[in-house]
Amino acid sequence: MDFEYTSEQIQVRDMVREFAQREVAPYIQEWDAKGEYHPEVLYKMGSLGILGLPIPERYGGGGFDYVSFALACEELEAVDTFLRVVMSVHVGLNSLTLHQWATEEQKQRWLVPQAKGEKLATFGLTEPGAGSDAGNIQTRAVRDGDYYILNGEKMWISLANTADHFLVFATLDPSKKHHGLIALVVERGMEGLTTGSIKGKLGVRAGDTGWINFQNVRVPVENRIGEEGEGFKIAMSAIDQGRFTVAAGAVGLIRAAKEASIKYCHEREAFGEPIGKFQLVQQMIANMVAGEEASRLLVMRAAELKNRGIRNTRETSLAKWFACDRAFEAANDAIQIHGAYGYSNEYPVERYMRNARGAVIYEGTREIHQLIQAGYALGYRTDRPLRCPQPPAQAWESEVAAR
């Protein structure tokens, strides 16, 4: 494996870093403290091409590989998690899923404007009573001629109040569990679609998190992605992409916690010397270094498989589980290093810990990923080929075809 980034990957990383540091870093403490959401930041991301980085150029994207995509997610979360969340739902869960499963006509209709940043998109799977158990979805779709009549509610949806397009999962027959699911693109403005905000969140306070309600929403059959009954497969392939962005972002959060702690170690003195001289403080810093490096390697391993169009459910799950746990530990240790100041929002580390806690839950809880990894190791779990295999990143297509 080549551990050197290409000049193109470095350019993407530096461009995203410069954007996040200029447009968000100076203001994020205030936005987070007040719970302010600034959607104009998302449109600026779109104008720079950030929202279409891994989407092929022929669909309006940048055509960059998954290493570039991971580096972008890392840089965004190093400033704040709400920025990376946009990459998760708009790019990972929605756009890349359309790239994999949608028809050419559907890609032109929805993927192209999303990749260009002209339209914002999100993903609707989680419900008040269905999270890890996707087969228990209660949102119902009933076929009525050339339409599906959609009724139900989705919860904990990022960009719920901002998105133009919603990739929604519903059941045609609850008795069939995950075999009865369907994927539909719902568009804002359809009669019966309403959205609202969720307040009082522990973290990601500068982000848009909410609910979606469907009351007899008439969705054209042409808005269906894949076939009837393929909803679960589509959702799980989408989650492979979403988990990748979460893992990559967690690397950025670990790095941010480490850098803030190192800075404070050089500033704060105790017993006549910088606190960085104390071995137990050094131990926490060392753990952050190890967590960052190991997490990044797991992410890049998954990125390489994605670049080649190889299924990576196990590798991405491992990266997400490991990196998110290490991010929470790093943020927690950063607060310990900062002492009483770490407990206040005068320093960013308490925000890091609040944001890191959510990632241990969403995109598959820690416990779900432990079961996934044990299942592969014990031989209880195997990956079956999908009807629509994951396409490789555009930058690698010619190389893959030549092999």
C-alpha cells in the first residue's frame, strides 16, 4: 500500500481545510453555544464542489477518489461535526446511493443537481421505534396505480428542514420485515410532507436535525429506486457509504482533540513546569496519537477497497467502530487534560466530547458493529453479491477496467 497522498488528494484536503477554517472555525463556538444553524455554509460547500467530490464528472461531481473524500471528511470534522454530517447524509447516504442504484434518468433528475450543490439531500431510515432494527420500519407505502401513498414518520434526520430531496424507506408489507422494504425519492413540496426540528441535543448543536412526517404523500412510481423489496439492500449499501464518512470524520475529531491538548500542555504550568512534562498527561497524548494513526489506517484501507469497487462492509464497519470509540476517548481525555477549563465552552474540547458521543450511536451503535465483526470472524456472516455492485471512484475506473 502506498502511504503517500497524490498531489490531487493533497489539493482536495487543503481546499477543504482552508474553507472550514475560514468560514466556520471563527464562529463555531458561538453557533454551538446558541444552537444556531447556518445553512448558507452548506451552499458555499456546494459552490466549491465539496458536496460532489466522489461523484463522477459526468454527473456533475468532481470525480475524486475515496481517499480524497475521506480527507475532506476529516478536515470538516476537525472544525465541527455538523460539517461532516452534511457529507454523510447528502453525499454518502444519498448521492452515492443514487450513483449505485438509480437509473440514468433518475441520476440526471436528482444526482446531477445534488453533486453540483444546487439541491440538498438527506436519508430517511430511522423512525421513533426503528433504528438498528431496520426491518421494524412502520412507514407504509401502498401502491395506487402510478403512485405510492406514503404514511409515517422519520426521526433523527439530519438536514430534515433543509433538504430538497429525501431518500425514504418504507414497507409495502410489515409481515415481510426487511424483505418488504422499498426506497423512494420524496421531494420537498409534495403535498402531505412536513418537517420539524429536534431541540435539546447533547451535541451537533450547530446542525439541522429533525423529523419528517408523511400524511398520504403521493409519490410517483418513477421515484422508486431499485425494485420493490430491494429497499433493505439499498439501505444497507447506503449505510456502508455513510459509515465511511463517519469513520473518516472521527479521525479529524481525534486530531482536533490532540492538537488542542498539546497546545494547552505547553501553556499551562503546574508545580513549576508545563503539564506536558507529567507522565500521566503524556500517556493521554500518546493514546490520542495511537488512536488517530490507527483509525486513519483503517479508513484508508476501506477507501482503497472502495476505489476498486470491492465490497467493504466488514472493513468500513471496523473503521467506524474503532475510530468513533477512539474519538470519544480522545475528547474525554482532552477535557481531563484541560481540567476545569475543559468543562466549560471557553475551550473547544467539551464540544468535541458532546459531538463524539453521538457517533458512537448513529450509523450503527458500537454494539451493532461488535456483532458485525464477531459474525464475520465466527463465520456466521457472509456478504452476498448485490444486483448493483458498488461502482469504483471515477479516478480509478480506467485502471480497474484494465486489470
